[in-house]
Amino acid sequence: MQRTSKDVNATHQRSEAAAHGEGGDRRRTRWQGHREQRRAALVAAAVAAISEYGADVDMEQVAAVAGVSKPVLYRYFADKAQLWTAVGEHVARLIVDAVTPAVARADAQRDLVASTIESYLEAIESLPHLYRFLVHQSGAPGMPQIVEGAARTVATELARVIGDRLRAMGLDAGGAQPWAYGIVGMVQTVGDWWIVHDRPMSRTALTDYLTTLLWDGLAGIRAAADLPTRLLEGGKP
């Protein structure tokens, strides 16, 4: 059966439409990737500007650090609050990425507590001006939710590890989640006090103080179950 010129034209048009659609998808994908890279670069510039200019930083200073004009900033962020929120999300990811591997690596139970505390304090100590600005001075409406989200992520990982350790010792793991949230909440609150008051003691000293307090609480689980100390410390029966 011979194909008519009408059939040939229709097939050609469909092929062109398909090619155009695929090309459009590729262009959209490339544009989206470019936009995400550009936003990430501007967030990095905002972090540098906050560190350099402090709490009074404005969009003009961020633009200067980024090497762009203010209109370019507003092309990627609707307003200053949206930019600060993006910076907050970036910092929250840095903290979560620092703390969760430390939680997973800890061997003995006391090390689990100490590693959680140490890694969190180390993360916020590395960016004290940025932390103070975002948590207390930025005024970004979504910041409390970002902080809560980071705490929830760390607490969930900590609860998983505590639960696994308790079950391995034959103990009730029902308290793993509230204990994990309690540990994270306490460390977060004390860490905030520590940064806001310009670190009145060393990170090592604060880690030791908090570990001692929290460890005595967790050690009570062993005492209540009348288990040998070496089990809770990670030793073999």
C-alpha cells in the first residue's frame, strides 16, 4: 500500500513535534539546572556577606559580594526574607550533615551521647555570626520551621540508633524516641545559649558537662535493668 503525500506530511509533522517537544524538555532541564546552580552561588554569597557585614547586612551588600546587581538577586529571590530562608536551609543542611554521621559512627553508648553533642557544637561554632543572625535577627518567617526540621532529622536518626542499641541489650526500646528528642532539644537550647553569650567556655568543656549530665540519665536505664556496666558501654556480655 502506497503512502500518500498527505500521510508523509503528517508523519513528518509528528516527528517534528516530537523532536520539538524533546528539545523543549532538554532546554527546560538545562535552564532548571542553571537556575539551581545560580541560586546556590547567590546563597553562598549571602553567607559570606552575613559573615562580613553582620546583622545589618542588606541586599545591596549581598549583591556586591556576589558580583551582581540587585535586580539579578530579585530575579532568583522574591525578597530578602526568601533569601534568608534559603540561607537558613543551607545552614541547616550543613548541621544535619555534620551531626548524623557522628551519631551513626559512635560505638559505645557514652560515645553516642558525646558525639552528638560535640558534632552539633562544632557545627554551630564554625559559623557563630551566621547562626546568631539567622536564628535571632533575620526575621525570616520560615526560620523556626527550618530549625525544628533540622532538630527533627537529627533526633530521628538518634532515636533509631538508641533503639537499636537497647534492643541489642534486650531492653525496652519504647523510650528511644522521647529520649532522643530530649537529648537534641537540650543540646540545641544549651548550644544557643553558648553561641549567644560568645562561648563562655570551651567546646570541650561544654561537651563534657552535657555528656556527664545526659549519660547519668541513660546509665539509669542499665541500673534499672540491673545489667553490667560493660553492656551499656558497648562491651560483650
